[in-house]
Amino acid sequence: MATTIDEPQTTTILPQPRTRVLAMPEYHPPLAGRHALRLDFNENTFAPSPRVFAKLQQLTAEGLTIYPEREPVERIVAQHHGVEPSQVILTNGVDEGIHLMACAFLDEGDEALICTPTFFMYDVSISMMTSGLVRVQTDDSLEFPFERFHAAITPRTKLIIVASPNNPTGATVSREHLLAIAAAAPQAVLMVDEAYFHFFGDTVLADIATLPNLIVARTFSKAYGLANLRIGALFGDARLISFLRKVSSPYNVNGVALGVLPEALADKDYLDWYILQVHQGRERIFAALRELNLRTWPSAANFVLMDIGPRHKEFAAAMRARGVLLRDRSTDPGCDGYVRITIGVEDHVTRGIEALRATLAEMQWTPAESMHARRASSQQPTAPREFE
């Protein structure tokens, strides 16, 4: 009689990432099919300085074979901003800057503090390093909740990130409050994200000379119009910057971006023109939204947030059908029903306003649909979430 021998059962073993990588959230920007008027991503909606494009024409085939040198351009950036070269590091956009901050200053068990709603990449980079992310939620005013934020600082707090102006709200934080936060947490690094500085004008950059725990982030994606080239900068005490250099790749910024950045910085007339276009466009957008009875919040950035209500997806889709892209922010904490519009040059603002009017009329939208009106009618005040 034949004997059957069972094959031994095998268990497939697959490599696994770190626990924090499994737990961290993913960022999925809706980038597909953006062939329309781009009023969705807070980019420069027109073009960078003509000097940037002229410099691009001078690129050579041989130049593309050479590893990029970051340090010579860092000296130019330092001089432009009135700091020492040891006080600046160029990064692959501010996104990488946030990543470097988390890598350099956070261990598992450390706490990092942010105020929501805000830029989602803070969540991503912080969660990669620690489970100790503490979020302080704004109330319905979307203003920075200084007292509650200040109270959330503990001895375990090692990284604090505050955006001013904030995305997606446009709200700002006073220098007085930022300095108070830095003073309350000498054991932590405070990163002030000034990505939208040019449309606001206030900065704490000069304070890096006296505050050893302050980092200021700037991007060249917004006013300068270099989003496609991915270049940003972190400024701070030379000791802090030295730690960021240790965790950064020496070739993190590509040579094309490094080649054109000095030209963008040198063309002050073009930068001033674009900033003026945004300031004027922002007033036109606010006026149009008031006329349409749409609730908004004060904004010091190149965008405005508006309260559409439950039909926010229908609204964004209808605007896209008219050739205008907006950003639905309804998944952000405290932003259910809210949609953001980017402000660009005069013609783009005109087209955006025309599409807004036509879309809302076609939808037969009324102010009673807004989340604010619906909450008021239900008489159920929304309490701010405490930090978590």
C-alpha cells in the first residue's frame, strides 16, 4: 500500500517597515487632470520671472551631467535674506524641510504640537517618527487658539510647527504669540512655516539671531512661481541648521532649481508686481463672495476659504466643468463644507469670479445651505476640540 506524505506547510514571510511607517497617514494630492485654470493648489497661476526662463535657455547638456552644488546658492540666499550661510539650508521644497525637521528632532515618545486645520504634511512627517502628535483644534472662527495651544506644551514637547499665514485658513499668528511659544518650550524647536509670507509681510526671520530654538521655513513655490522645480529653505540658529545638514542628502536640490533661483531672487520688480496682483485680486474675491452672500474668513495668503455647505463636492465639480479648479477642504478638521480658491493674476481672478457666479446660479445655491447657517438653525453650537 502506497504511503502518502503530506508536503510541509510553509508560511510566507514578507519584510515589514517600521511600526511608525505602518501607522502614518498618506498624502494623496488630487493632481490628475489639472489642465484648466489652476485656482486649487495656491501656486503662482501665471509664470516665474522672465529672468528665470532666460536662465533656463542657457542650460547645457554637459551641465546636466554634473552633481548639483547647494552651498554656493545658499550663500546667495543667505545674503538676500540678511543671514549667515551657516544659518540656511536649501531643501527640496518645504515638504522636505518638514521631513528633515521630524527626522532631526523627534524620537518615539516625543511630542510634536500643531494646530489644526493646517498643512497635512506636518501629520505625515511627524507620524513617521513618533506617535506623540498633539493637535490643537481651532474653533469656528478658524483663528489661532493661542491660549489653548500654549497650554498644550509639555516637557515632552520637542517640535512645534505653526504656519503663519496658515493653510487652508489664511489665519496669521502674531510675532508676540510666536515668541511666547518659543520661550515656553526651550527644549523644543519651533518651526514657523512662512510659505505665504510674501502675501502677508510680517515675519520672525530676524528673530533667529536671538532665539536658539527657532526655525523659519520659506518656499519659492508660491510668489516666485518655482513649484515645479521643488526648492525651499530653512533658516535658523547655525547649531540647529547643522543637525538638519546631517540628515539631509548633499544633493537634495536639483541643479536646474539652483541655477535659476538667484535670478528669481534678483528680480524684485517682478516679485512686487505679482504680490500686488494677489493683493488686488484678494480684495476682488472678497468683494464678490460678499455679494454672493458666501461666508469667508480673513486671509493674509493667496487664497480664500468659503463655506459652501453639504453640496461642496457638487460645487467643485461644477466649477471644474467650467474650466476652473478649486480645492475642496471638507476632509480637513473643522472644515466640513468648505472650499478654497487660489488668487492669481487679474485675468485669472476675473475668470474665477465669473465661474463662481454662474455655478452658484446654476446650482440655485442659497446662503441657508452654508454650514454656518445650518448650525445656527439647529442651535447646536460647536465646541472646539481640545488637544489630542
